[in-house]
Amino acid sequence: MKSTTWTKWSRRAVLLLSLASFLIAAKSGFAETKPLLEDSTYQADDARQADKDALACYNRGLARGKIGDYRGAIRDYDRAIELNPKYTNAYNNRGDAYGKLGNLHQAIKDYSRAIELNPKDALTYFARGTAFSDLGDYQRVIGDCDKAIELLPEFALPYYYRGIAYEKLGDLRQAIRDYSRTIELAPKYAKAYAGRGSALGKVGAFQEAVRDCDKAIQLDPKDALAYYNRGVAYGKLGDSHREIMDSKTAAQLGFKLAQDFLKSQGISW
């Protein structure tokens, strides 16, 4: 996979990789309509028109989503699905729109329906896994990321999100392995270094944690988590000056844990 910097809610940017399958489906009119009778010209024509209308609604939904009109996009995807109930990409995109609006449970329902229609799409398992991550349902994150990895082993992000889930559940060794695999596949992904630095710090490998956070900050100088984690590691190493300096930077970037720590010390930022 080409190394890029990913953001948490850029799911559609990731899922656009699956548009190749959509384009193939669009050329063939999505689902093949078999005539019930030999003389079924009118039914076939109606089906073809419905598929064209579904495609138009889908494309309009994409356009609305690009300008941040997620409710309008949902209405268009609703109509596309009404016209073609097996329109997998419409469910995927509607799930993303619901996610943007914070309706994660509905997003998961749409991703689940897309998986029913196409159980071999690694990207949809990953999208549902990130929604479960936002809800704090880490066991299900692991399950969906396992499936995404099984289907697409060179896809870096499922390893990263599975690493987060293992870290949250206390399995730090497995978290470190997953962050390391993410780095192998996407060596310029700053958050993977920050994540591994966090896990390394929790197992007492503070020097290694500092090195990972250094790399994360080099790749993304605005990564507040990396500054905070490096500050914690410096504190454990007895370097209180650097701990405070990194905490101040993290706090200035809006990281609440750093702000709370500085408040507890009576330090402004």
C-alpha cells in the first residue's frame, strides 16, 4: 500500500479504493434483471431506468457529501437504495454520512447490510470496525479488523485500529505487534509511531517510547498525542523539564490530558 497520512474520519477516502467494483457494476446496470415472461420488454426497460436513476441519486449523494451536506447525501442514498435495494456502495456511503453526523449505530447498520451484500469487501469490515472503535466496543473492532486483514493483508489501517483496541483492552504486546506491522506497511503514518510509543511506555520501555514519539513528531509536528506520550516517557525517565515542555505543546494543540496534567501542577500553557 502506498504510504500516506490517514485521519480517523476519512473513511470515504479509504473506501474510494472500492469504487473500481462500483464502476464495473455501473457499466453493467448493477443487478441483472431476468424477465419473468418471454415478453418482458417493458419490465426490462423499467429496471434499466431504475438503475440509471439509482446511479444519478448515488452520484448526487457523493456530490453533497463532498460539500458537507450529509443529511442531503443521506436522502439521495435513501432514494438510490429504494430504486436498487442491493446497491452496496450506497449503503457504504450512507454509513459514512451517518458517521459524519455522529449516528454511529445507524452507520454500523448500513455497513452490516453492505457486508451482507458483499462479504468479501475488506474495506467495509474496516469501516465498521472504526465505527465500533468510536463507540468503545473494542472486541468487535478486533473481529472486524481480523476479517479486513484476512481479506486484504497489505492494508495497513486495520492493523493500527486493532492495535488501539488491544491497547485499550490491556494486551500491550499484541498492540505493539500491530503498530509495528502498520509501520512496516505505512512507514510515514505518524499515528502508528505515536500509538506504539504509548504502548511501549506502558510496558516500561521509556527510551524506545521517546524514539517512536520523536519519529511521530517528525512526520506530523501537530500530533498532540505524540507530544503528550513523549512527555510522559520523559517524566518516567526523570526529565521533568522536557516532560513539562512536551505537555505544554500538547496542551496548546488542544490535548485535554495534557491540559489536565498542567492544571494539576499549577502550570499555565
